[in-house]
Amino acid sequence: MPAFLDTPEIQVDDQDISSNRVFGILSYIGILWLVGLFAAKDSRYTRFHVNQGIVLSIFVAAFNIATTILTVILSKIHMGWLGSLTLSVGEIATMGLIAFGIVFAAKGRAKELPLIGRFHWFDKNND
């Protein structure tokens, strides 16, 4: 397994997982992490996946803004296709991260997303 796929995992109570698995899955679908944030705010499992969903949302927004700026700049020198290619690669990577998150949540695992999952802004108690 490549090193970037070997991310840390926290241990969560089995009851917490079985009660809140759907909120973990929803956390990776756009801003549906808000559902878990309000519906199961006391669940450690849900807080973990909500945090991962927030980090993913921030990453996607920042990447899209940066790529749009890059595309506009490159189009001025007739290389806008390079910005579009970058956006396409980023979208494929985003879909991969979403898939990883959904699979982890569906399997009942609190495992960080590759590359971006180490940021814990919402769930500070993830030990």
C-alpha cells in the first residue's frame, strides 16, 4: 500500500458506529455534513467524519478557486487548456477522496482521508 494511503485511524465505540453510520456517509456528500453536525453532535464517530467532510469541502472550494484563477491567467496566453486539464485531474482526485470517505464510513471506520485528512479543525479530540 502506498504510504499516502496509510492514514491514522481512531477507535470508536461499536454502538456509536452502528447508530450514526449514515451521518458518517452523508458527511462526504457536498455540504450534507451539516446534517450530522446538528443531528448527532455528541457522537465521536459523526464528529470525526463531519470534520473530514468539512476539510474536504474546504479543499475542493480552494482548489476550484485556484484553478479558475489559473485558467483565466493561462487563457490570456492561449494555454487555457492547461487550466482545464488541472481542473479535470482535481475533480478525479476529489471523486477518489469522496469514495474513500464513503467507504470508510460505510465500513464503520474512522480513518483519515489520504493527503488532506490530517487536518482536524472541528474534531480536536480525535486521539
